Amino acid sequence: MAHSENYYLLEIDLKTGRHHQIRCQLAKIGCPIKGDLKYGFDRSDKNGGISLHSRKATFIHPVSKDKLELTAATPDENLWKNFETSQQ
């Protein structure tokens, strides 16, 4: 976990694939995702999206049975860059 003056960066380990699981549970504890009007954040992001990013996904390939791990770059936005800098 990391934080800036106004936001927190959380690493979430999902146990199920339930629809809106992260959004709903964070809102319930009073920590809605930045830009998520549906679940309680007070204003939307400029692009209409929410600040939710899937950084890494690990799964078993259905045919080869190999374990696959995919890692994505963080979004090219100042909010995310601030967190990258603070964690180095």
C-alpha cells in the first residue's frame, strides 16, 4: 500500500470474480475508488473513467495447464506516476 496527500494505492488479491467486487467493498468501508460516481466518489475523472487498474493477473492456461502471469504497465497519468515515484 502507498498513499499520497489525497489517495491510497492498494493491492487487492481477488478470491472470486464477482461483478463490481472491489468497487462495492471499498465503498462499503468508506473508501470509494477515485472517479467512481456509482459507488460514492464525489466527482468523476476527466475522462469519465475510474482509477482502477489491473496490474497483474495470474491464471492456469486451460489447455497447456501452464501457470501464466501477465503484468501491465501503469497508466500514463500523473496520479499513477506519483505512486511509481513514491515506491522507488
